[in-house]
Amino acid sequence: MHFVSSGIAILSEEAAAQSSQVSPYVFGAFAFVALTALLVLVMMIKVGD
């Protein structure tokens, strides 16, 4: 989990350093999809137990 958090922090810093070439909406959509996929994965693991 720490790896994902540090990866997001690095990506956000790089986006800021490049004068925000990536649209905030694109970054938000990517983060939303990633978190939703993580939620589904965790729910599948919990249901399996």
C-alpha cells in the first residue's frame, strides 16, 4: 500500500513540475478508477474468506 501512495505522490510531483501538462480531470479519473479497482479487489478477498 505504501508503494501505491508513494507512486501517486511521485506522479503528482512530476505533473506539477511539468507545468501540469496532464489535465487534473484525467488524473482524477485515473485515481478514481485505481481506487475503485482496489476496492473491488479487497471486497473479493473478504468475500472469499
